[in-house]
Amino acid sequence: MKKEVHPEYQEVLFVDSSTGHRFVCGSTLKTDEKEVFEGKEYPVCRISISSSSHPFFTGSKGLVDAEGRVDKFRKRYQAKNESVKKDVEEDAEAFDKKPSKSKKI
């Protein structure tokens, strides 16, 4: 590896702005802000969302809303799919009723 090319890897304190949840993770992120966490000083990165505030991990209402959108999509296209299936069945019946034009030898 070339020297002085790669950023320094260090432990960084990430703070969720919405819940105040804090966790330490390795990163090359450089910040001027520092904070003491569990007796050790870390550079701090404030984030707007983390696993403690994201609807997927918390199971909050945002996930229910997503399910509603899926149901809405299915209802909207269900009628269209049924009409397409009906057209295909009608075409298949019409094809079966056509007389055969093959010649017998």
C-alpha cells in the first residue's frame, strides 16, 4: 500500500438526532466535533436517521403506510389483469373453433 494516500481509520461516535441513540463504529470520517462516550473521547457524526428511528426497524406507522400503497397498487391493476385474462381466454376459444385448413394426403 502507498503511504499517506489512504484516510486514517478510527472509531467514530454516531448520534441519531431524532432519538439521541449513540453508537460507535469504525470509519474514515473526519470531524472537528468531539464528545466523551463511555469514558473515551470520540469524533462525533450527527445523523438524521438510524436503526433506532427508521420505520423498518421500529415497526412504526410508516411501514403500515407502505403496505397500504401495495394494496392500492394491486387493486388498481387487478381489474386490468382480469380483463386481459378474459381476452386471452376468448382468443383461445376462437382459435379452437376455427376449421383446420390442412390437406390430407
